[in-house]
Amino acid sequence: MKIADYKEIKAEPVDFEDAKDVKVRWLISDKDKAPNFAMRLFEVGPGRHSPLHTHNWEHEVFILEGDVNGK
């Protein structure tokens, strides 16, 4: 089990084409011996976005503030 304050995990710039002012915190990843699961916290600047895209795996989005239209 991993116990951590998310604020202590480094927010890294997202290196994805058309992602503007987006940072990611890798809360759980393969570095935590979780090869089949990833939990990430994205921080998207006001008026910014992550481009529409798809994956070959299940993908959920949980919005803490703002909305899907960037308001």
C-alpha cells in the first residue's frame, strides 16, 4: 500500500501534442509495482485543455474543479 500526500509528488509538464498548460502527478504507476494500473492527477491551467484522444485501455476522468468545457 502506498500512502502519500499528492502535493509532495512532483507535478511534471505533460509532453503531449496540443496539451497546453497541463501538468501530471503520477500518484500510482509501475514505479510503485503496479504494472497494470496508473492513477494520475492532472492539473489544467485556466482556459487550457488536454486534446481529445483515445486509448486501448479503460480510462476514467474525475473532475475536481472546473468543468469539461474549461470554465
